Amino acid sequence: MSFIRHYYHIVFTPKHRRPLISQEVEKEVYMLLYHFLQKYKGYVIRINGMPDHVHILVSLPASVAVSEVVKIVKQETSKLIKERRLIRSWEGWEEGYSSFTCSYSEIEKVKTYIINQKKHHQSVTGIEEFREWLISNGISPDSPYFPVSEL
């Protein structure tokens, strides 16, 4: 018998990294993300973020591709955000996403980090944070994934 458990720390942004997810709508946006992740058999550990990006800690079954789940979840939540007029100038999610795996022993650390997003970003911008992640994950500053400047 096989046993597989994969934990993913997923991050994505509204189109053009616009700060559109206000405190007034963030809980509803996060509930939509939660609902669709559960629909695709994701075990959601934590969702939180900032107006210009969302962090998700989730365990996904090996039978689904992370890229497919993220793609579908972004499409379906974007559609509902528009239909429900949650965010007036909503253009959808930015193309692409970041995903980092973590071990079971790191879950509490990552969960705490996600919970404390607003405090964390008082001293570090999202772009600075993303650069740090890329470097710590072995991605060269010469890589096309490396952000050049603040948006």
C-alpha cells in the first residue's frame, strides 16, 4: 500500500499585482479559494495574504497536478469574484504562480508565517520577499523568474 502526502506553499497575485484584495473582501476571496481547493481534494491548512498577493498552505493528493489545481482554482474564483462583484476593477489573477514544497516538520513554521503576513509586510515588500525565496531556493538572479523591480 502506498502513502503519499505533499504539502505546498502556493503564492499568486491579482493581475498586474494590483492591491485589490482589501480587508473588506479578503475573507470572502479566501473562502472561495478554500472551497475550490477542497473541491479538488485539497486539505487546506491556511490561507492569508496581502492586498496584492495570496499565500496558501495546502496538501494535495498525488493524483492531481499542482499546476492544474492552481489553474482551475484561479479560473473559478476569478469568475465568481467578477459575478459577485466583490472587487469592482477585478481583471483576474496574474498568469503563473509560485509553489514551494515543505515537509511535515515545517508546517507550523509556514503556517505561522502565513498567519503573520500583515505584520511581516510592514518591513518587507512582496517583491523583496519573492527575491529572497528565489535565492534561498537556488534560483539565480539572472533567471527570467527573477523580478527586476517593484511594480
